[in-house]
Amino acid sequence: MQVSFIENVIEQYVNGQEKTLSFAKLSRRLPNLPDITLNDSEITNELIDVWQSPELVEILVQLSETNQYKRVR
């Protein structure tokens, strides 16, 4: 259930459909990764914003330690 919710939120945000949640405005963010370039058509600023959320990463790590490992991966 949680994984489905997280998947949906990320998809909506990356596709520009989610207007109420902004990963870019979170107070806690992981540092930028200099090796990531936006030349890859699949990598967008929104996708980078998502993965800079330490809370999201922490939740996914916790969920990966359950029977949801394959889905989280």
C-alpha cells in the first residue's frame, strides 16, 4: 500500500501533475550530485528533486527491508 502511494506521488510530481507537493521546496535535501547531467532525456530536474529527499530515501530503505523489497527496488 505505501509503495503504491509513493510511486503515485513521484509519478505525479515528475510529470508535473502534482501541484500541492514540491520536493524542490523541502527543507532537508541531500546535496547535488555533480555526476548527474540533464543530457539524459530521462533525467529531469523534478526527478533529481525527488531523490534529494532524505525522508523519501529513508522510507524506501525501510520498506526494502520488508516483503516489499522487489517493488521498492
